[in-house]
Amino acid sequence: MVQQSTRAFWTIGLDDPLATVPDRAGAKAANLARAAGHDLPVLPGFVIPVPCVDRHERYADTRDLRAAWARLSRDGERALVVRSSSTLEDGEVSSMAGRFTSVLGVAGWADFRRAVDEVAASATGPGTMAVLVQPELDAASGGVMFGADPVDGRTDRVIVSAAPGGPQALVGGEVDGTRYDLTRRGRLVGADRDGGPLTPLQLRRLARLAARTAHVFGGPQDVEFAFGHDGRLWLLQSRPVTALAPLPPRGAVLLGPGPVAETLPDPLSPLEEDLWLVPLDRGLGEALATAGAVSRRALRRAPTVRAVGGRAAADLRRLGAEPARRRRLDPLNPLPPLRRLRAAWRVGRLRAELPALAADIAAGVDADLAAVPSLHELTDAELAAALHWTRATLTALHGLEALAGTLTAPGTGDGGATAAGHGLAALARGRARGHADARIVASEPGVLTLTPPAIPPTPSLPPPTDPTAPTPRPPHDTGARPKPGRRAPDPREDDPTTGTHAATATRAPRDAGARAEGGTRGSRDAASAFGARGRSGAGADGPVLPPREALRMRIRWVQELGARLAWTAGVRFADGGALARPGLVRALRFDELVSALRGGALPADLERRPAPPRTAPLPAAFRLAGERIVAEAPPPGDGARPAGGGRGAGLVHAGPEEPPPGAVLVVRTLAPSLAPRLPALAGLVAETGSPLSHLAILAREMGVPTVVGLRGAVDRFPSGTRLLVDGDTGRVETLDRADEESVA
């Protein structure tokens, strides 16, 4: 330290209280001075404060500066480090790390003057740069330490990255270093390689330094450190950890796409969320409450299914993907057993009545669909009533479909028939006859089970399979085959703005508003506009679908009707000048659309609303920290569940292109559009999904070995990997050529 008066300070020692003032000494030097004042291991040094740096021509030959240099460098015998200490760096929000200049190995007085000028010249504005001068340390090892995990947001972890020598090469990106994950007490819980430059004792000393710096500065710090050859630990820099990932609140719900991604795999617009996600949540909630799995109070507190970034996600614990934690006092609480007892009584009766109930519901939906006139004939009020009907009907269908999946064993008395299998056979028949996709949808609406719903309603059917691959032939197929090499026409060739795209006979019930409250019932033998015939809706020449599959087919039909009703409304608003284009209807909420159809005004901000999000697929399991998605670390084991189909082996195919015959398809979710690919596959692996999902059932029918729920499968098994898939045990592993031949 030199000069302590009201005169201008040419240099300030790090042991001077004025060095702790960031506006004079810069943030870097101020942090080190503050740390030194709390007896942390800081090298000695001095600061050329901000006013002097701005007038560096006046201090170049001062006795004060030269004297400070001479004392610290021992008249040039010890090399110095001349570092930036800007008032703009090392803040709570932005560290600006690496933005300013530092000069190492400064020996003589002339070199020191040049280094000071070089550092001062890196300032981004006047009055922002001080210069920090310290001895250069001959370090045995050094690196960077974070007092919290900046990626996971965990404050109970200390993350260290170290390399031989000082930290300069590591922070400059020249070397990778060795990473150590520590508890706050310094116990090693993970390292990216064996050994490394630090000993267990040094790691414990670093953990103590992390705790002390956090105490001094009021939060986790980003620390540069070095160990000298004498074993001493030095703190070279300390600044707040910026951009620390938020942690989900305590008790945050574990979410994931799970089985809902099979029904709604694509990003949803606000109107699509209200049309399809809301009734799915209500229906699943009703099923869970009926089965006694979840109390109605819990269902009122939080949804079972919600939109996250525009994509469908479900409460995995409620759906059984994560076991509920057992509370210590649960055995003393009489309410859960009583609730389960009442639920068991209801479920026992429901199990016996479910097939007839499902048949009645399906026939009622068929009758209502059969009563639908052409959509352009409906008044605006009738469109609104029909939209209400679709949501009420979907709620009932989803609830009953969930109960059917829970209470009935798959394949019981149904010959293994599925809605997806029926749709696949219908698609093969239509293409064998040379029909365009739009005509196939109109004449064989069962193919809609192969596509997700969307507004505008332009179902994009799966492309024709490779003509050299086996042709899909689900059970009870009529034997029709697609013509080899024939390409499907664009399914958008019929203009959706007419409101009758792909099914000119599409109708909506005029009495939908009245029927929505009391449920849907109608003649079991009525033929719906979607081509349903009889009780199963599979058609006279197709299989009789079991209750769950018949309900799944109706769900997709009612979703399609809702999409067409919404698009018809958008076209009308655009024709009347209320909307700039029909597609803006997707940005409306359900209540806003219904209000506008009943004579209300459209929202004034509609055209300024952001476009529907085009988010990446959701992690298999995650929690929310505000709006941020925090992926859940996978529990022990990979989560794989067998879905049947035997054993098979082949090369992994993970791209969007058509897989070659004999490939193992590895996907994130089991989308319905994958159905035509199944017959040619040697195996199917999915990161999410249930053994009772549409595609899993269909894959079993076709003898395709299938494993679902395998966490990280897409990243673990890139295209070209030789893979064994055992659908009976859930085993998935890589093979060499000899192993594959032995499996075959």
C-alpha cells in the first residue's frame, strides 16, 4: 500500500480497505481484496485504480508506481502478472470472463509499463478499467472450481476442473482438465477419469475453500485456484456463479411425454391444447378417481396431463411410471383403504359391465357422427355447440378407454385386433386400389388412427413401405396388397379451406349442445360418416375390435371432427374479414373461439400473439423450475420394459428415412405413423411408451421384438450399431457379427 490521504492514489495495496471498492479497484481486485480481508489465501499485490488508468500518461514515470513495482517484483527478479480489473466484469449477472486482457510473465520495468498500457487499452469505455498486479505463481496444479453445479443447479455439489500447472491453459480452452464432482464436504462422487492432478486431501481443501468463499460473498462462487509446489493453496480469482440453472421446487411433479405422446406427439397450438389436451386430462382424471388411484382433491389441485412448451406431458407418478413414496404415517390413516375399498366395489361392477358400456358408447358416437350434416351447412352457433360436444365426448371416451386398458387384459377374446392394425390394413387396401390418400381417408377413416390430429385437418398418411420389404398384414387382414413402388399423392390435394377436406360427408350433430351433457347414445347399427359399421366400427370385412381399441378409434374420429370444425370457423372468419388468414384460429383459446362463434368479438391482440412453439421433444422424465425444463437424472437401471414379440437383431436405424428391411428402429416415442414400418423390422426400441400402447400391441401382433421405456436409447445406440432386442425380457445390447448370427 502507498499513499493514504485525500490525494489521487497511484497505487492501492490489496490490504487497503479502498481496494475493496469496485468503482475504484474494479470487481476482480475488489473481490480478492475482500477475500484477503477474511484471511482467504490471496497472493499479495496492488491495484492501479480507475482514475489513474484513464490518465496513464501521468503515472508512467512516477516514483510511486515504480516503487510499488520494485517491492512486488523484487527489483525485477520475480515475474509478475498484470491483469484487467474492469468495473464491468465479475458481476452477479454476467462475468464477462475472458473479455479483457491479462499479461503473464512480466519481468522488467519496461515490460511492466507496456503490459499496463496493453491491459488499460482493453477497456470498453472510459472510467471502467483498473489494473491488478500480482506475482506470477509457479503452480504444480490449478484449475476452476464452482461452488454449485451450474448445469444441474445443485447447490449441494462442488464441481472442480483441474490440470497440471496453472489454470491459464484450462480457462483458455487449451486443455480439457479432469473433472471432479464433490459433496460440500469434499467427498468425491464422480470423476471423468481415473487419477488426475489432485489428491483426495487437496479436494477436501478445495471444498472448504468453496464453503468459505460462499460465506464471504453470500453465494456460490466461480473460483480460479492453484496449488504451489510447496503444497499451498492459492485463491487467484473469485466471482459469483452466473447463469446457475434453477432448481425445481421441493415436491415438483415428475413429468414426461409417456403414453400421451403416442396420442399427441407433435407440438400443439393453444386451440389444439384446449380441444384435445383438456379432455384427455379430464378423462384420465375421472378414470384415476374411479379406480381409487388418485383422490379428486388431488386432481383439482394439479392436472394429470398438461402442455409444456406446447407439447403434451403427463404426471408420471399418477400414471404409474414412478412409484409413489410411502409416507411414515400412511398405515395409521384409514381414509386411503376405505377409498380403495369403495373403488374396488365400483371397479368390480365396472369390469363386468365395461364391454357392453364401451359398445354402447361407441355406437352412440357412431350415431352422432352419422347425424352430422356437411360443415358448411352449420350455423356459427351450431359450430360452437358441436365443438362443445367434441370435448365432452372425448372426456368420456378417454376415461373409459383408460379404464378399459386397466381392467381388461389385452388380447382377451379379441384375437389381438387393434385400431392401428385395422387402420394399417385399410391403408393397404386403399393403396392397392390406387386411391389418393385423401380418398382413402374419406372412404377408410380407420386410417386416421395412423396419424395425430392437427389444425388444419390435413392427415398426412405414412409413406408407402419399401416394395422389397414385407407388406403389413395384421390379423384378419383381407389380403389386399399395395402396388409395388406406388407413391402416395399429396394428402393436401383437397383444399382444407372448403371445410370438407378428405371427407365431404363429414357431419356434426345439430343437437350436440344438448347431447354433450347427457352423453352419447345411438343405434348400434348406424353407419357413421367416418365409415364405422356395427358395434366395433371395424367394418364388415375387418376384425371385431375389443372395447379399448374400439374406443381408441372413436377418440381419433372425434378429434378429427373437432379439427375440421375449428378450421371451418377459421375459414369463415377469414372470409368475413375478421381474420387475416384461417390459420390464425389456432392461436385462439377454446372459450375465445366459442364466444366469437356466438357473436362476440375476436381478441384484439390475436395477430400479435406468438406462433405456436416449435419446441424440441421433451425429456423422458423432467421437473419444472418455473418455465425451465430440468431433466431428471435417470434412476438406477435404464427403465427398459419388455413389450413382447420375441428376440431379434439387426443394425440400428434412427433417422426419419424409411428403414431398410431387417433394421432395428430406435425412436423417442411410439408415434402411430410408425405402423407401416413394423413388418420389415427386426426390432423396435423406444425411450418412452407402455407395453399396452397402440404400437407395442401392433408390434406384438406382427412378431416384432419390442422394448419400451429405455432411457437415452437414441443417444446410446446411433445408426449402424448392431443391436439385440429381446422383447420378452427387456434386454437390449450391442452385438458383434458372430453374436448376431448365433441369435439368428
